Amino acid sequence: MLDTLSAFAFAHYPIPVDKAVFGRKRTARKIHRLFSAAREFSVDSPRLKRFLRANDLPQGSIGKGMVFPIDRYGSEIQRFAECLSAKEAAARLGIGYDAFKRLHRSKKLRPQFELPGIAHCYHPSDILELLNQTKRHAKTVSGIPSNYEDLLALCIRTKCPIEELQALVASGKIQSLCSDASDRGFRSIFADPEEVWEALPFDPWTGITKTELKALLRINDSTVKLLVEEGFLEMKTIKRSRHRRAIGMVGIGSLKQFVQSYVTLGLIAADEGVQGQAIYAKLRGLDLIPFTQSPKYSLIYHRSDIADCGFRVRSGNQQFEAMMTRLDNELRTTSRPQLLTQPNLSGERR
């Protein structure tokens, strides 16, 4: 009878391990109160209370006198106690908090618990798995070459987000990848910056930059912005292969359509070989009004309006071909990856 009574007491009451009931003791505790569980698992009581509240424990039992079976919640509480906060996990990876948030958003590292009222926490085993995945193709060396840089420095140099660089490194495409024996997370992984640059994906050059467009059409910045916003020119944003910064590119097709229908005052003056003010005065005398009338915009006319004005203006197709020839000749002496009249659709560098 005493064995039965003591077994019932141990199974239903929060009795400490070292306390005897009817002369009987237990080596493992079966029932916990909030504070005893917090003490055993080294978790703050308020934090543990929020964790249990977010689980399926009946709401009425949550409080100072709450009790719960350890066999039902013990393993979860143990795993919860082992977890790290986001800042602690970032420190374990050797990166800043902003970079860590990028890894979280890209689902490279998922929180162990996602519960209402509980801040995201990450288990050390998941962090170690991410590190091992990143370092699995790295050779462990005793000395790092002087021109190599760690992953954080490579992110800054190549303007590549941490999640993209981690995926590239984990893919095994970087032959120079190596690591030292330290436990500094991503800061213990190194590679040659030149090889990383060559391996990063990039958008091929299939358009004209804003600076080149201004020179070709002989217009100012405000006019370029107007033409793009009003839909006369099509512009898309790409990442340049070397510095990885976003850059706007105007499509060649939209430029050709624009030149066939419109002509700028600067182009008329260039074909005539005179100053633009003289051309403007003559057009004004003919009551020809440009569709860009604001003082901050360069003057642009409908090509059909100036066809019979006696100017030696080339046709739209002729003007476009002259632009492309001029641009190609200029690009032959620069470091631009490719010529615009021969877009590199394969994605290989030239």
C-alpha cells in the first residue's frame, strides 16, 4: 500500500527528487512547477511561462502554482533552453545582426520555435549545420594567403548579399575556398576575391546606360527621367558584373522606336553643324512647338513636324545606325563587357 501511495504521489504532485514520501524516493522527477522547471533547465521563469502558454498547456493552470508532467514537456523545454537568441546566433556565425536577418529571410537558417509571444530562437545544431554546409568544400589550411578575404569581407568587396555568397560557396564552385581552425563562423572561411567575382552571376549588357543615352540623344538628366516615366523609353535595372551595384539600362528597341518618331534639338544642330540656339530660333519662327516645353527639359520635336523645314536631318533609321556605330567605336576602347549591337545572350563575358 505504501508503494502504491508513494507512486501516486510522485506521479501527480511536484515532489523534488531528494524528498522522500513514505520512506520512498525517486531518481527522476515526473511533475514540475514553473519555478522548479525554470531552475532545472536554466531558463528564466517569465520566458518559460510564455513558452508553456504558447503550447497546449491549459490556460487555467499557468501561474505560480502551475504543474505539468515532465515526460510531456521535458524534451521541448530542454531544446528551448539550449536555443540562442538572434543576436547570439549571429555572434556564433561571426556576422552582424543585419546579415543574420538576411539569412533568416532567405530561409538559410530557420528558428527552432516560432510561437506567439516568443522571440525567434535558434538551436546550436542548426547553426552548426549551416556552417558545415558552407565549409564542406573548404580546405583546412594552416596559413591563409595574403590576398584571400573572409566571407564578410567578400560580401563588402563584391557587393554580394550574404545569402547569395553563402549559396555560391556551398555549391563548390570556388576552388580557392579554404578555412582555418578557428571557430569564428563565416570569418574563418576564406577565398580569392578575383575567383568569387568571376563566379558570381550577372546580368548581360543588353542596353544603354543613362550616361551613354544622354550623349547619343544630346539631352540632359531630367529629360531622360521624363522619357522613361512617360513610357517613351524602356528602362530596366540590372546588376553590373564587377561592382554589383544596380544600374539602369535603356532597351535598344525602345531607343530605335523613339528616334524614328522624335528628334532632339541637339541632334538637329549636330546634323546642321550649327549652334542649337539658331535652330531653335528658326523653328520658333515657323511656329513649331516642342512637346517638352519646360525650361528644365531638353527640346524634343516630332520628326514629322520638321520634315519640311529644310534641315539636313537624317532619317530615324539613319540616325539610329549612326548612334550605334558611334557607341560601338567608343566601347572598343573601354572596359565595357560587350558591344550593344551584339548582345551577349549566353551570359558569358567578353
